[in-house]
Amino acid sequence: MFDWILEHWESIFSWIGLAVTTCTGIVKLTPTTKDDTIMGKVVKVADWLSVVNTPENKAKLEKVVKKK
């Protein structure tokens, strides 16, 4: 099982990204806020697991945003 995950990690993460993106779009279309809260928690977990959102990258992004 672990070997399969290592061989297919790109596909696994691309499908997870697609699912989160699709769910985000659906959540934005619904009038209730309960699903917005749940999706916000899912996005926070995804952000926490993300390699791109390191503290160094966040600091660089804040500097770019402040210059504009």
C-alpha cells in the first residue's frame, strides 16, 4: 500500500486539490453559512499541510501586498 502511495502521490494530491476547489465553488454558491464554516476549516488544514505556505513565503507575500 505504501509503495502504491509513493508511486501515485502526484495523482493523489491533484485529486485532493480538485476536490477542494470544486467544494469551494459549490460552497460559495449556496446561501447558507454553515457550509462556509466547514469549508474554512478544511482549507485551514490544507493550508497547514501545504509546503508552499511556509512562514518565509507568507512574509514575502505580505511584503509584496504592502507595496501595492
